[in-house]
Amino acid sequence: YLDPPYINVELNLSQNSVPDLLIAISDSNLLADDAKVILRHPTSVNYERCLGKLRPVRTKTYGSMQFTWFQYDPQI
């Protein structure tokens, strides 16, 4: 169960690592600190201390909510 409009995603920013797939709810931006980020449908996300960016890989709508899966791509 996802509690809209936020999802917490655990990141290890000091190791420059990101989970392969992240899920986010549409409508907004990114809030980050050392341990966690809250993703709200960015099309391209830069992490200050993380190499590369995220890109959306697919979007699905459930009822009135839109969910987007993001993939970390160090080549972007």
C-alpha cells in the first residue's frame, strides 16, 4: 500500500548507489536528505551526491492516481 502523495525510497548516497527501479506518484519533485528521497514524478532527477540520473521507464494509472517507475541510468 502506498500512502499518497509520498513514497520514501532508501538510498545509499555515500556509495553512489540507487535501486534499479523506483516507484513514484505523479505531480511534483524530489526532496532528499542523506538517507532518503521522496519522489513525486520527476522526469529527470539529479542527486547532488549521486552519479547520474533517473529516467522514467513506465507509467501506469490506477483509478485517479498515476504511478511511474524510474530507473537509475549513470549514462544520462
